[in-house]
Amino acid sequence: MKRRPTVLASVITAAVIGTGLAAVAPPASADTAGCSVSYAVQSRWPGGFTAQVSITNVGSPVSGWTLAFDFPDAGQRVSQGWSATWAQSGARVTAAGTGWNGSLGTNASTTIGFVGSWGASNPAPRSFALNGTACTGEVSPLPRDAMETVAAMQPGWNLGNSLDAIGADETAWGNPRVTETLLDHVRAQGFKSIRIPVTWSNRHGPAPDHTIDAAWLNRVREVVDWALADGFYVMINLHHDSWQWINTMPADRANVLDRYNALWSQLAGAFRDHSSRLVFESVNEPLFAGGSGDEQGYGLLDELNTSFHRLVRASGGANATRLLVLPTLFTNADQGRLDALKATFDRLRDPNLAATVHYYGFWPFAVNVAGHTRYDAAVEQDLVGTLERAHATFVTNGIPVILGEYGLLGLDHNRPGVLQRGEVLKFFEALGHHARSRNITTMLWDAGSFLNRTTLTWREPDLFAQIKSSWTARSGTASSDQVYVSRTGAITAESLTLTLNGTDFQGLRHGSTELVEGRDYTLSGTVLTLTAAAVTRLVGDRAHGVNTTVEARFSTGVPWRIGIISHDTPSLTDATGSTGSFAIPTEFRGDQLATMEAEYADGSNAGPHDWTSFKEFHATFQPDHGSGTILLKQALFDEVTDGAPVTLTFHFWSGARITYVVTKSGASVTGTANRS
């Protein structure tokens, strides 16, 4: 390569990280990591420079490495490099080893370099990381067993609806293309592991080889390498393949098994020499169609998991001891499913295995049906029971558990209002605590409803703050995060019951002002009461909606935000329409819809889920506060008797209940407001 003329005659040692190239580490055991780096500017001229980077691996031997660092100045760029594969995204620079220097034994070194440009200044990078390990010159122990590895993965995040999306490419389900900047941002939020779901169904060829598309495999490898360079533990799998073709195994066992084995053989070979922080998961949410039931499903899943284990281990390299993750049938924690997977572990007798289950909440609460609008004892019991069964079956027997996906089914930024915010906060606060107390690693399922991947901002910062806090501490909550005050009635004192969760109440704050106990509020046991005078001041001009918020603060965790809301009783108006489009004109008047009941004149339940009068939010009805309507869905009318009046009872969060009668006649619907 032709070099530019040297303007700066002397070599500038810009930074030496750790002990530099002279470092000689003690012999490294099989479970250590460590590195040192020397960075030197060799020549510089206006707007450009060359730099040399010398790397020494002082830990265990590595097969395949990526060095990562950040330029301190926004104008610094790598234009070309040598002895490594160089890439840059924003300030982050990565250099991956090539064939001739891709492996580094203990105390082995390699030197790489690049030509760069600079703008206002050209400072040296402040820190470097090799395969995610900070290059300080020190040797750090890596987790010695599966239990330690899984503990080091806490907390985790799912890159959902990207590489698992079914369609033309990874953007098919609405998320932008994955970038290094996205992964950097997620890492900066405190996540230590990332699950990268991958769907391979339409990304490989026909039998017998089922050759994976090279471009797709390279793209997956690229994202994996970025994540490893960020210091993540990374988990990849076969994702929607589970219901696209693996589920046909009862009727097509040989072909499914051949295809499954072909994919994992290729993946094991492709990632054979990757860092031990790369983790393989055999299959996502396995299910089998047309079979004879759970017992057959247990046998088929055991066959897949066993074959996966055999293929990966036999491929050698880092795969000989790589952490492998095996799911239960449907990836749920019913005791029979846990016991069946435990039998597989007992037979494999491999210390580098982990179990995985998923959890999306007590179903009636998670989708808002059957009147389960609150995080109550039934919701808590379901949560605790799920985690406790997984803990008792696996963790107490030395097998780590990864909650590979968790969330709430009805929590979707495209379907606002299904779940009340305060009740959602209680759920995530409790889940974090109960998982942590049982040594279960959690991986948040995020398909875009938590982190906006375009703006790299949390859609609900308070919710993420609660989730993050739950990783280390409990937070206090209350019976509600809403205080409804009649807009026209007399203002009175308002009370909430605190749930301390082992914390101590520290006080109330309004903005930057501390409220005064005795004057603004009182506390009797766990009953917190805002005085009438304080409520009068807080509601201000009493405009409909949230007038202001106050914060209850506790000794640990995040504050509990309480909205002070002015409202009048909502008003519904007569309407006509069709079963495919029926909207009730509604004046919400500061109130919010909680749920809806549907009953015939004789008191029997109407509509879908006829075992309950309370219908499923969004599936059968949906408020639109912006347009001032409540939309009744086709799914409701599909299961309503023609000509039979149905009384709908709308329950609002203020406590208001309003009835409305609808009658279907063929495809036509009439609606009448209650005049009482």
C-alpha cells in the first residue's frame, strides 16, 4: 500500500492500554480472558493519519477475534486498513482477524493498522475490547460452568421481529435494519445478553443439503459479531421454523429431522470458533401439529434436542463446551413440560446446558378479558407459580434457567389502552423480583414496543425505568396510579393504599417541591391520603384529563407516579352502522375505558368467550379517545344472536359504569344509549 508522506517525523504513542505489548501473563486456564493493546499514530498530515494497533491476548487462546474501540472525536474516520477486516459505524470501530491472524494463543500478539481522517482533533481512543473483554492487561476468569454463564447473562434483551421476520428481508415486520449503533445503545442501557431470533425457513435450499443462503448467513454472522464486540452474551436459534415446518414432525419425522440436522450442522460449523459468549438455542417455542398429544410431543422434542446436542458437540472447537439452551414443549412451565425436559437433561449429563421457558403473564390479565384489569392475587399467583416450578425443577438441581422471552401479550404500542399503565408497572416490578430471587435470568421480548429502534428512545421511559430497577431492587407501588376528581363536584380528600414491597415510604413530591405531611397528605399504616386542600391545589383549573402528577418516593427502586385527573361522567350517543364498522360516539370527558361486559336480556353472556360477560379488550371493542368513539369489532358481532338485544356495560377507570344496547340484524347494527 502506498503511504502518504510523513509530516510528523516521530512516532506518537497515542495510548497504551493495560501493560502494553511487553506484558507477559501467567499461563491462562481454559476459563480466562484478557488482552492488552498499544495504539500509536505513525504519521499525520492535515486531515489524515496512519495508526498501528498491536494486540496481545493474555487470556485463554481465542479462535476468531474482533477488536472494538470508539473514536473520541466525531470527525475521526477509518478510510482503509490492513491485516484485519475494518468497519466503522458512528464512533465505533471494529477490526476482525483474518485467516492468517484469526487465532491468538495465550501471550500471542498481532499488529494491524489503518489510514484515517480527522477533523478538529485527533485524540487516541480511550479503551479497547477484544471479543467484548476490556483490554486492561489483566486476566479475568470467565464463568466456570453453565450456572455462572447464565448468571452473567442477566439481564437480557430480544432483538425481536428483525432477523426472525418472515418476508423479503429483516425489515418485513416494520423494524429498521439492525445496526451497530442499535446494539451499542442496547448495551449502554445495561443489558448483558442479547437473544437474536433467526428464522431460516426461506433462507436455505432443498434436500438433501438444505444449504443456507450465504448472504443471509453472513448477515447473521455480522450482527452476531457486532453484539460480541459490544461485550454481549449472544443467543441464536431456529425461531419461526418451529411453526412453519418443524411442527409437521408427527407426520413427516424423517424429513423434518434431516432438515433440522442439516441446518444445525451448518450453523455449528459456521460459528465453531466464535467466542464462548455465543450461545445456541435448539428451537423456539416447539409445537407439533396433528400429533397424539403431549406425550408424543415430549418424545419428538427430546429427539430434536438430543440431535442438536450431538451435532454441536461433535463439531468441535468452542462448540465442544459452548452453552446450549434447550426448551420445554411450547416453552411453557407447566409441570409436565418441565419434567419431560428434565429427563432429557438427566440423560445427556452435560454440565454446559441450560433450560428455557417463556412467560407472558396470566392470560386473562395479559389480554384484558374476564374482568381481570388489575395486577391482583390471581395474577401474582400465576407469575410466582411459573417461576417457582422452573426453579424447583431445574435451578435447585444445578441446571440454570433462562426466561428467554417475557412480557405481557396485550402490551403493544400499536394497541394502546389494553392494559392500564400502573397495573403493567406492578407486573414488571414483581416479575423482576421473583425471577431474581430464584436465580432465573430474564430476557425481555422486544419487537419494537419497548425500544423505538428508529429514534433509539424508550416508548415509555417510566416503564423501562421500572424494568431496569427490578434487576437489582424492589420498588413501592400503590393500589392505583390514578386519582380521579369530579370536575364539577365538591373536592374531597383522596386515598390510596401503598404496597411497600419491603421498602420504606420517603414522602410525596410534586415536581421539585416536597409535599408536607400533615398539611398536604397523611399516612396511616399503608393508607396514603391527599388532603382536600392539596387536591384542590393540584387539579388547578380542573380541565378534563390529567391535571398534574405527584410522586410517592421509597427507600429503594423508582418513584410511583400518581396522575391527578379531572373528569365528568362519559356520555354515549345513539348510532347505526354495520357489523364490520360500528362506532359509538363517545364523550370521554377525561375518563378512560377499562373493560366492557356484554349480556342478553336474560342475563346470559353474549359474544365470544361466553364463559364470561367481560369481553376481550381490542379484540371485541376499542376506544379511540382522539376521534371520540368506542369501536365495536366484527369479532363481537360474529358471535351475537341476530335480533337479540345485547346490553353492553362500559366500565371506566373512574368507577363510572354506563350501559348501551346494541341489536344486530344481518349486517346492520343499531345502538341505543341508556337514558336513565
